[in-house]
Amino acid sequence: MKKLFVVWQDPETRMWYPVGLLSLEREGYRYVYTHGATLSNRFTPFGRMDDLHKAYESENLFPLFTNRLLSKDRPEYKDYLSWLNLDSENFGPFEEFERTAGIRATDSIVLVPFPEPQSDGTYGLRFFSNGIRYLPQEAQNWVKKLETGERLFLMLDNQNEKDPSAIAMRTEPVMVVGYVPRYYTQDIRQLLDTKASDSLMVYVEKVNKNAPSQFKLLCTLQAKWPDNFRPCSGDLFTPLA
């Protein structure tokens, strides 16, 4: 079974809330709301899934999420697969979402993978560097020169006015090349406070020089999974159904 948390951003406070859990099971897809959906009076249920306490099931992926997949008929589809570093024959919707987070320019919803230990017992993530388009031109040019396998270093940006939990990524010699997506920063900060911090490594997986900024730099993060590490375990992530 695979799981993705649906995370929604309040348009006024800009706070992010885990409002739902999408899972792929043997019988098909299942969606439930989580306690995070009850924290803002500005949150409204999605389309026909209007009961916060009901579990929704379908053989096919729900339209809300299907609309977040790039159509194979789009002229840029082959380039898109290359940007994501995906094999066109061996991936499904969840693999696509795990890289893109299902982000669309028209709303404030992202799809975040439920963290589980990998086969070797480690914590692993793939994500695109955020905020590249806001970097100075020198830094943007630097991104294009990065090479696959090059190590990146994390910097806690506690004085960031927009997001005190922000984590920047830099190279050696020092050049900031973007940020870790904010929906991963809580877990990563938790890892940095454990013995796993020495094992936490971030590498360049792929640089897409001609891609839009949101698909420019694909990164891989790995760390040991601490014995007491329980990501996404708070009340906000608990299903209502």
C-alpha cells in the first residue's frame, strides 16, 4: 500500500495543514480527511467528497488528483519524464506525485509521500529544489553547472521572515541553490536533532538546464532511520473516518 498526505495552505495565514490521506490499496484508491482539515474555517472539502468523516473509495484515481498529472498528449510530456528522471514504462501516478508533489499554479495543495523506511532501513526523499527563480542570477547560473552526484549541504534559515522553519541548500564553495520544500522541513529538522544527523546526505540527482525553475534541480536525500523516529505521527495526520 502506498500513501500520500494532501497538504493544504490557508490563503490568509499561509500555514500548511495536512487535510487528507490518499492511499493506493489492492482494491483501488481510498481517500480520507485528517484532523488537520478541522483547524481552519477557511478550508472547504474537495468537490463531491464533502463529508469530512467519510472514507471515499474508487477503482480509479479521483478526479481531484488525476487533474494533477501531466497529460501524455502534451507536447512537453517526453521532456517532463526526463526532468523527473522517470522511466516511461515503469511508473504510476504515485511515483509522479512523489517527485512533483502534484503542484498546480492555480491552487494551494501539495501531495506529500508518507515516509516509510526503505528496504535498507534508511529514510529517503526525492524532491525538486524550491525557490530557484527568486535567487540572484549568479546563483541560478550556478545551478546549471551542478553535476549528478554532487553533494549539497543544508542550512537552517531560522531568521527567514516568511518561514522560520526554512532549510536552504548550498554547495561547496558556498552558493545557495534553493530550498528544501517546506512540507518536508519538520521531519528533516527532527532528523537533524538525532544521531542520524551525521548520516543525512543530500545529493544532486539531475539538473534540467532547459526546464522551468520548479523542475530545474532534482535532489536526493538519505539518512539513517532513528529507532524513535515517527514522522507524520501527530494528531493533525490522524484520519477522521
